[in-house]
Amino acid sequence: MIKNLVLPFLFFLFINSFISAQDGARRHFNIPDIDGFHTLKADLHIHTVFSDGLVWPTLRPVEAWAEGLDVISITDHIEYRPFSKDVVGDHNRSYELALPKAAELGIILIKGTEITRKMPPGHSNALFVKDINQIDTPEWKDAFAEAGKQGAFIFWNHPGWKAQQRDTVKWFDEHTGLLASKQMHGIEIVNYKEYYPEAFKWALEKNLTILANSDIHGSVYQEYDLSGSGHRPMTLIFTRERSEKGVKDALFERRTVALFNGTYYGREEWMSKLFKACVGINADPLTSGEKSRSVEITNYSSIDLFLVPGKEAEKAGMIYRIELPAHSTIKLTAGGWGSEIAVKPGQQFGFMVENMFVAPDQKLKVNIRF
Ligand SMILES: [Zn+2]
Ligand SMILES: [Zn+2]
């Protein structure tokens, strides 16, 4: 009897290990939760063979899971489907195909699409849509109106894309119209391998949600170097709950920060919370002296951070740019060798975080208490 079970059991083990092996491993790409919110890592602009992408939809959640993302949206073009002779499913099909795999891996998959029109208004993504086939309309205004009717969160894609705007990044009257009719809620300030400072400025001025997305067409491994802390552009979303509803609320309430090539871009409120979550500072009494104070600074995140000392910090002998490597602790002394002043316990010094932008020409200022 037992003997009869051995073979089927071994076969089961073999099949089981085969199934769990095919998705690979998820890397620990840590961007910590901030005070009161989950930090979800998202890419909300992705293509498949159902438009001009090169991969089958099920690969997208697998890639996202392996890279350490939490949320994705497959946003195939409605108006551009070069493989439509071979890939005959309707506009909802790429989402339907990817959904079971996303659910299995715990990736939040948001139903989305790219409304692909010439400039103006150019390309826009509509997320949380219900039936994409209804958004396939001859007039662009009808497409936006239908997406709006379905409750979509809509954002302007790659506003500085050279193919549509050769010499300039321009805001058109059509965009003012979309904003006024609440059919534009956000803007990509990063797309693929480009950052648009002008779009960052507009996002702050016009109160739009800030987004950074990959717009990948090939596999993520073809398009980005993921070795070390390499990563695709990500939109960090600060949610009250880890769910599609949580993501939707956060996007409409503009709780996002863009992460691109190891640099953050976002509103000061969220950036300063993010810095506090990434960095821990503890007094180091052992190496503190009579006129000097030392601290240990730990970077819990997967992104290296860089601090530039302010004027007062320089007077206390901290004259060099300070590197806080990912997942590491450094020691820092104020009032040590070369200091012009004696440093008291609890004294604070200002620094600028070199790779955290709160406006196109402004970096986050932080205080470190010694
Ligand atoms: Zn596009
Ligand atoms: Zn696209």
C-alpha cells in the first residue's frame, strides 16, 4: 500500500517544485512604509503584445514580483495594435489574461489602457476602467468622457516625448480643458529613461499627481539593468490599505513620489516622511567627546542616499558630502577634528539630501540631531 503511494508522491513533489521554480525569486527592494501609510511600489504604464509590446501579459506580474514591485497596470494602446492579425482578443483581454498570475503572486493588477492620440492632447493612461472597448471612440474627447464616466484616474503620459514635441515641452489649451473637466488627474514626470523637469513644475503648480513609469514594451530585463540597486522607474504610492481601493484613493489624493535612477522627486510633505522612514539616527555615546557628538546613521532602504552639509554643519567640521549606502550604517561626528565650534548634546545641523527633489531646482532639507 505504502509502496504504491511513493511514486505518485515523488511525482507530486517534482511537479510542485517545477511550478514554484518557474517564477524565480523576489528580490528585497526595500522602500519602507511611512508614518501611517503603506509604501507600495508601482509601475502604471506597461505594454504587451495586445498593443505594441513584445511579451505575453502573464509575464508582466512575474517580472514585477521578481523586481519587488507591488502594483502594476497593463496599459495597452487602444488605437495602435500592430499585432492584431495574430493577437485577436479585445481591449480587455490583456488584463484578463494577467489577472490570475497577479493574484497568485499578490501583485495588485489595475485595469488600465492608453488613450493614444496625436498632440494635443497626446497620450494618456486611464486606470481603474471597467470596459476598455467602450473607450475605443473616433473622437478623443469622447474617449476621455467615457473613461471619466467609468470613474478612471487619468494621467498625461510622457509630456516631453520627442516624437510628439520635438523642441519643447508644451502645455496646450486642450490640457487646460481636461484639467477643468476633471479628466486629467496626474502627469508622468518620468517615462522610460527620461525625466521632465517642466512636467514636475506643472504637477506642483496645477496640483496633479506625480508619476514615474517604465512604459516598457520588451521584457524588463531587456530594457533596464536590474543588477545591484538598479530598477525601473517607479511610482511610490502611500496607501491606507494594501488593496486596489487603497491605491485608487492614494492616486486621487496625490500621495505619491517618483523614483527614477536612484533619485526621488515629489512633494515635500511626502518626501520628508519618506526620509524619516528610510533613515534611523541614534546617538553614539562611545565615540562622543567633551566638545564633539557622534551618531550612527542607518539607511534601511535599498537606495543609496547622499547628504550635503549646510553652513553650520561645515563649521562643525562636516565638510564632505556624506554617503549613506543602502542597508548600511555609518558613523558621523559633529565637533570633531577641524571643527570651529563645540557641539552640545542634542544640537541639530541642517543637511540637503542630494537625491531627493521637492521641486525641479530644490532638494529636501533635513536636520540631524547629535
Ligand atoms: Zn505613449
Ligand atoms: Zn505607452
